[in-house]
Amino acid sequence: MSPKDIAQLIATGHAYQKHVVERKEFPEIESIQDFIELIQQVIVSGQKKVLFGDRIAYWSSFQRTVVIYPIDEPQKGTAFRPKNGEEYFNNLL
């Protein structure tokens, strides 16, 4: 599955409504398409970490964003801006 496919699944799942609309973590994002592009950038250029439970996490200092998704079910993934940034990513298991 390509980074764009994964980004699309995550952006059209719960992440857009929860983190963009409700929590307003991404004031620069004006559409789901913008969110797809941001998530894709994090996946392509961010730090990668394999997590417990067959999940993958990415961190981008530039975007200040974490992307996490289960390998077998990327549509259940998420993307958000943790308050403690890279420290959050570093502490993921």
C-alpha cells in the first residue's frame, strides 16, 4: 500500500473530524485533501518506528505531527499533533 493510499484511509477515518475539526490541531488544514497531503508528507519524510501490535508510527518535526496505523488495518490509523511533540513519538512502544 502506498503512502498516499494510507494517508487517504487515515484522513477519511476519524482523524480529520477529531483532530482537525474538533480539536483544531491543524489550523492550516482547510480540507480533507490538505490533510491527506500532510499525512503523506509525514509518512514519506518522517522518522519511522515499528510499534508493538504490528503498528507503524511516523514523526515529522517540520509538521509537528505523529501518524500511527496498524499495518493490517491502516484505516484505523490516526494523525495528530501531540502536546509534547517528539517526546511523545520517542516514548511510543
